[in-house]
Amino acid sequence: MASNTKATTVKRKNRHEKAGRRRKNKQARKSTASKTELFAGLGEPGKPAPKR
């Protein structure tokens, strides 16, 4: 049977690894800007672009 310290250490290591994986997965879900975000600065379709 493993010691309490060893079990705690392993749980902590797993938690850190999972946190990094969750962070990366969150980034990967939103890696590309949507069409509306890409062309938001160009204004409405069929109308002149806003002045800078």
C-alpha cells in the first residue's frame, strides 16, 4: 500500500498535468477567428468601409 505522501504527490502531479491539458484544449477550441470577427472592421456588406 502506498504512503499518503506518495498518493498526494501523484495526485498533485496529475492535477498540474490536467490543468495544462485543459488550458491547451481551451486554446485549441478557439484557435481561429470567425468570419464575423475577421471582417468586423470592414463594416456592413454593401456599405462603404468606416473612416479610420
